[in-house]
Amino acid sequence: MRMEDVGRAMEKAGIPGRDAYDLPTSPKRFPDGAWYRMEISGVERPQVLEAVIDESEKRKMPIHRLISVVMGATLLDKAELRDFAQMAAEARMEVILVPGPRAAWDIGRQPYTPEGIISGLRCRGSDALRQVITDIMRCIDLGFRGFLVIDEGLLWLLNEMRKKGDIPEDVIFKVSIYAGHGNAAGGKVLEMLGADTINPVADLTLPQFASIRQAVDMPLDLHIILTESFGGYMRFYEAPDMARVCAPCYFKIEPGPACAATGAALYKPWVSPQMLADWGREKVKYAQIIHEIIQENFPEATMSGVGPADLAIPKP
């Protein structure tokens, strides 16, 4: 069968037969009509959140979503989590919490061997599923309404629990970059499994991002800047085209040496909260720069204001 015939067969299934080299303008938007929003990762403790909120207010720069406690929500006590939820609620910021139990916490070392690393970061056994869901439930009880997920099986199970009423219907699930998805079919599968928003791998081309957008309706979370451990991408001047072809999208701001791997990892419990707070202020500044670049080059694209109604803002 010729490739063009395969492409037509893919399109019958709702998947683009080729990457979107014509970079079509996305007709999709957030519920408030906006094209893009801002997301900051690594808001690990209440002290860091306090700095992000303060800098956002000083710069009059809305920050819509926080990827928080990447080191694992298990490592914050209930008083810290309550304070975190209260501050985010008052600032009208969505929080996507990262539960603690996951592959890096387990005794299995296959994902960290030279060959095993390609097998992915997935839960090992039902006990691992039970532990991570228990951690999610702990945080739901404290008011949080958004969670990061890597494992597709876990995503399906959480969505089933949400449909059956065991998890509140207003809880949302974001699929992490660590899940490793980079094409339209993968995005479609995640949407079918219950994902509310997805973070594709960061080094995709604009035509590849555009093909994913054609297949799914949920927001795409796009790393506009990413840590050196992932390749150190700096895509500020692609932001206008990203907003145009990928709307609705979140621009993910995550600079630094490393996220959660190597000795340079920022998101570990022993990293200074003050250093993370300083990083948080810098990330808000980057959000302002990205917004300015988009408005100077593609002013048709609008950004959500503070606290749009569809955000999964904590309910402490």
C-alpha cells in the first residue's frame, strides 16, 4: 500500500495523514474565548507560591496554572497543603498536584538501566496504583482539584472512578511530558482515556504540534522553555505561531538545570525554598516576555485574564 493510501486510511479514523505543514490556524479556544494561558512548573512549597503570586500581582501578569510539588505531594504535611490550597484559591490559580508514589519511588530499577529506560515510567502492580490513588484522595480531601498523571492505565482508572462518583467530577487530570506522547494518535488515546489536558514531548516541530491539535479538543501544554536536562529548549519567538496553530494551549515555563533527575534536579525536598521562590519570580517575568512577543507579532491571539471559570482552582 502506498503512503498516500495509508494517509487516507488514517484520516478515516480521525487522525491526520501527515504533519500539518501548512500550519493551519486552530479554530479551537478556551471556554472564555482565549487562545493561550500561562503555566509555571516547580511551585514546590507555600513559600514559592507566595513569591509567584506576589510577582504576578506586581507585574499584572496572570498566571493560570501551577504544576506543584513535583517532588511529591506526600512530602508536604496537611497544614502546608491547606495553606497552599488557600493561597491558590484566593489568587484564583489552578493547581496541578504531583502525587508522591510513582516509578521513581518504587524498588524496581528497570526504568533506570541503559535499556530499561525506554520502557517508560509506569506503576508496578496494584499496590502501586492503590498508593498513588490514596495520595490523590488525600489531596482531594484538602481541596485540590488537579493532578499530574504519567501512567495511561492509572489515567483510565482515575477516569472510571470519576465517572462512578468515587472522585469528584470537577477533578481534572493532566498527562505529563514523562508519558512521552508525540503524535495525534497518542493524543486521541489519552483524550479517550479521560485526560483533560496533555503535555506532548517538547521538541516537536510546529507541523507536528498542529497535527495533534487537529485530532484532539483538549488544551495542549507546550514547553516554551525547558530545563537543560531535557535539551534546554528556548522557543520564545515561536510563541506567536504556537498560539495560532495550537490554541487552546498553555505555555509551560520550566527553566533550570534539571527537573527531577540527576544531582542538579530542582524539584527535590532538600532544595532551598528561597531559591525556588527566586526562580518562581523569574518565571513570571518570562511569562510577561512571552505574552509581549505574542502581542507584538500576533495580536489577534488573546490570553485569559485572572482566574477564568473553567480552571481547577482548589476548594479548601
